[in-house]
Amino acid sequence: MRVVVLSNRRDAYVHDAIASILEHLTGWTELVVVDDSGDEDHRLSLAARYPDVEIVPVAPEAAGYGVAMQTALDAMTGVHSVLWEEDFRALCPIDLDEAAGLLDASDSLAQVAFLRGPWFANEHEHGGVIEAREAEGARFHRSPVLVRHRDHFTCNPTVLPRRTFTRPWPTGAWSEGAFGRALVRDGFGFAYLNRGVLVEHVGIRDGWGY
């Protein structure tokens, strides 16, 4: 399975992301960094530091979130791939094969994502990502292994099946939401692995459309 790390802030986050993946994730075979820094010297430095990691430039200059996401999807191969934004860290061991097996068992699922801790004010108020969405009226269905829903697609760390990552990424603002709505219209739903909080978000928003 290929892990695709989306990066746009040079050295600020990507090295810790790679270290976290190497330490905590199992079930992957290839690691790719999709780089939207627009900095060729940075890319050459990454390639020298990580000779086993494929470095994929988005464009000669920083291109912004929408183009970077399409490049990340284009970099995905095989039956399943992993999307990992550079400012996330795994908090414990994560078995990617488990998530892939759950996607194989339900062809109506567009993703199995790994739950992050609360970040926005409403998430802190209600005690978590899911709880905050439930407070707004969203419905989540919990089983021993999955929390299923049709509320949103997330670009937080997630395993995607080919049926998802081969779709085109929308253009324009709020493209993540538009991508999710298109999947719902086509009959798909989403899920979090029901293992509690598995990843943390450590970054701040920076860059064009991120």
C-alpha cells in the first residue's frame, strides 16, 4: 500500500510526519511526498535525505490546495492508498491492512479515516470531532470496529480505495466538502476506525487554499 504525504511548508512538518509514519504505521510498502512548496532546493534536499521516498512536485511554483490534492490522488496506486497530510502525527500503532480489509468488506464506503483529537472550538466544547458534528444534527452509527456516517469526507489521515482516489478533485473553494457531497450523491458513505483518537493535528493553516 502506498502512503502519500501532502506537504507544502518545506521543513516545518514533513520530517516529523515521515518519522511518525515509519514508527507507527504498518501495512504500507511505498512512501511518497507530494510537495507543493514550489522550492526545488527543498525537494532535492528531501530526495537526498530520504532516498527510499518518492518526491513528487506539484508544480514549479506553489500551486495551492486544489491542484496539490489532485496531484496527491494521481500519485495513488493499487487497490488502496493512504492520504496523510504533513501536519498530522500518529499517536499509537495503526494497522493499515485492517482499514483496507474493512473497505473491501463494504463497497459503499469511500474511506476509513483515523480520528483526530478536537481542534476547533466547537470540538473542544463537545468533546470531540464526532460529538461536535452530532451536536449539529449529524448521525453516526457505531459498531465495534467502525463509526459510519454520511456527514463528511475528511482529508485527515485516511485509507482510500481505488473507487475514491480515481475520482477528480473539485476546483474552487471548500473542495473537500464538495468532494464529499459528490460521493454521497453517488451512494457512498464514510467511516472512522472505532479505536478512539489515533492521530493529532499539530499544524496551522498556511498556503493557498489549505
